[in-house]
Amino acid sequence: DTSGLAVSAVVPAPLLPVDSLVSALDLRPDIRAFRAEVDEAQAEIDVAGTGNLGEPEFGLYLKKTGGNDSENHVGARVSIPLPFLKTVTRPAAVAEARRDAATDLQHAERNLAELNLRSSLARVEAARRGFAAYDTETREAIKQALELAERAYAQGRIDVFALTEVARATVDIELNRIAALGRWHESLNEAEEVAGRGLNPGENR
């Protein structure tokens, strides 16, 4: 009898919606600092006027620090083209570059946080479906197969080796079901950690 191996499914609490995570990112100190830089740069642009430098170039780069999606970081860099044999700089060009880089970096970080969370939620859904495959009907059919094998053995229609194989297969299926439940909960914990890092980048959750 394998009824002692039955496991009651524990339904985890729902995760934080992606939209809530993206909105919460606006409250992060580093995001507020970016906005302050944007305001400061805009003020410098308004005061500095124009000069003789070329337009600044700015961009973003993605730095991978590990194998997980949640371990990627976004950075910004700015390059100012200087005129030949001139050392004059244009404050407005620097300010514009700072403003644009800060704004793009803010958007990129929000997009990256959302991408990481969506990827984690996809893994959660895959694990949930793997666990759902071991539904009540499937487990009942397995139990009936074992009962039929036990009757056949009692009637002498199969030997003890055949009965043992059926029993072993039944136990393996129950063990796989338990493992699937464990993978589901592990994926939920990983998704919660990703959401926690997005909301509180300086804290461990």
C-alpha cells in the first residue's frame, strides 16, 4: 500500500505583479538620484548656451556577472568629441550627455528588472505545470494498477518479480511528484528573491 506517500499540495501565496514591481522601482534611491541628475543637467543646459563642440554620444551597456538572468547589470557611458587642438569644453554638451545617459539608464534598469521577473515567473509556471501533471486522476489510475497487480499475484497469474516492478514504478511516480512539488516551491522562492532585489537592491530577501 503506497497511500502513505501521498503529499498534500501547498498552494503558495501569489507573487507581486510585474506592474507593481515597475511602479515600486520609481521609489528607489538610485532612481531618484538619476532624476536629480537629469534636473541638474537640464539647468546647466539652459544656462550654458551653445559652443563649438560636436554633439556628445551616449549609450548603455549590459554587463553579465553570472549565469542567472537576475545577475545582469546595466551601465551608462558618455563620450564627448573634442575639436582638434582645442581644450575648450562645452558645459551644455556634458550636461546633455549626463541627462540623456541618466534617463536611458533609468529606463533600462526598469526594463531589465521587469524582464528578470517575467523570466522567473515563466520558470514558476513551468514548474507548476510539471507538478500539475501528477493530478488526482493520474494517481488514482496508478493506485488501481498496483491493486490489479496485487490481485494477479494472489491468483498466481504473475510472479513476485512482476509485482515488485509494478510497486517500484508506483513508488517512483510518487517520488517524482514530490520532487516536482519541490521544484515548484524553489522556483517561487527564486522569483520572490528577484522581486525583492528589484524593490530593495541593497537588501537581501
